[in-house]
Amino acid sequence: METIHTVEWMKQVARQASGTGRLLGLVPTMGALHEGHLSLVRAARLECSPVVVSIFVNPKQFGPSEDLQKYPRRMEADRALLETLGVDYLFAPTDEEFYPRGHRTYVEVEELGRGFEGRARPGHFRGVATAVVKLLEIAQPHCAYFGRKDAQQARIIRQLVADLNLDARLEICPIVREPDGLAMSSRNVFLSPAERCAATVLYRGLDAIRQEIARGERDATRLVAALRRLLDAEPLAAVDYAEIVDAESFEPVARLSGTCLALVAARVGATRLLDNMLIEGDRGDGGTLHTQL
Ligand code: AMP
């Protein structure tokens, strides 16, 4: 595996791949890799060669009071993991290389970034969208791989790829969880043992409404109320939002129909955690719904 530190070198690799008709796969990450990230790498390896993983803790997606300084950084361990998975290139630019002095251009996706994570973290999605467009432009992937763990982010990226006529195909991969259901996240290392136990409440809440849906409940307002009751019962978790939204518009729904997402965000101790469940398949005829946690 070659480690690439400059934009120019990354572009050269991209040009070479396209010149020889090879399908470059890109997996953008902020490092501190876990099985969630590795599942994206494996998906990329199945379809693409070469595979590029980027590790860049993007300063523009962190607010001034957020955890940019203390965000986990484990470049050597990450590099070793990626080697074992047969990744071809690790793209790891410095902040100055990625955003040279005088950088002034930002990408903003209207509406979709307003609620939920966008409300909790002003400027976050502008930072994400800007970095993702730059990564897609630099690496020119045939396909880029993202996780549904960050469902609103994935929806925004799908929108910007369409709006800006970018060529990359997007693959949104399922959420990888710990054995007790907690969604894997680089931030889970910040949880104390007691918080780590409490953190499963996000999964438990979503799983509880999954069972309600399996029993035939279609009223989203009642499902959200049940979800909130469960989350509120955990003293170590401070709920930020719990909602069921339309998967396209990210607007709350009153009844399950079409494709929806149940979204949860909560602070456990000082750590902000996200989770969601995909709910698909109802055509408004009371037919079977498929849920994916
Ligand atoms: P991050 O390093 O947190 O920016 O995440 C990089 C990519 O990995 C994003 O597309 C995330 O959605 C994805 N990802 C993070 N955690 C998981 C997980 N538990 N399962 C699947 N994908 C994940």
C-alpha cells in the first residue's frame, strides 16, 4: 500500500487508473478505523481496483466547541489494518495540503442539512459537503462508499453528487454494530464503562419500535413517543432528537409509508452518539415493512 500525502499525487493516481480503464473505489474516513469502516473497504474491494481509503480529520466539519483536538488519531494502527485488507492507496493529506491558505469555497446543500445534525452542529454539513466534493474531484472514483450510520450525511452527499453532476456512483453500506447492538463509531472509545452500557439505549430504543412495527404499528407519532419514553428512561443519556422521517426529504412523517428512517441522537456523558433504522416497503396498503437496523 502506498501512502499519498499530496493532492497532485492523488490526482496522478486517479488519472492513471482512468487511463487504463480501471475502476477506482474511494472510501472517505476520518481514521481511528473500526469494523464499520472496514466493511466499506471490503465492499470497495469487491467491485473496484485500485481501492483508495482517505484518512482526513476534516477541521471544517467541527464546530468551535467540538472535539476536533481530541478526535482519536491512530494513523499507524490504521495503516496496518488497511494493509491487511489489501488497500492500494491511503490518501492522508495534511490540513494545509487539503485546504491551502486562502481557501474560500464551500459547498452548501440547502434544506436537507437544516434539521437534526445540521441543527445540533451548525456548519457541520457545509464542512462535510465541501470536503466530499473535493475528495471526489481529486480521486475521481468510479464508486465512493459511505455508511448508513450517518444517514443524513449520506442523503446530502447523494444530493450534491446529483446537483453538481459528479460522476461517482455512491454505495451506502449497512450499519456495523457491536455484539450488544451499539453502532460502531470512532467516538465510542470516549465512553466510560458505565456510559458504554448506557449507550446501547439507542439500539434498544430502535429495536423496540422495530418490534412494534412488526406487530403492525404504522402510526409514526406513537412509535416516536415509545422511542422517546425508552430513551428518557436511561439516566446517562440526554436525548437530542428522536424522530421518524421520510428518507428523501428528511421531513418528519405522521404515518409510515414509502421509505422512512427512524433517527436518534443522544449525548452519553460528553459523547454524542447517532443511530438509525431504515424502514422500507409499505405501499400504504398495510403490507409488510422491512426494517434494517
Ligand atoms: P467517519 O470516519 O466517522 O467519518 O466515517 C467514515 C465512513 O464510515 C462514513 O461513511 C460513515 O458513515 C462510515 N461508518 C462509520 N461508522 C460506521 C458503522 N458503524 N457502520 C457502517 N459504516 C460506518
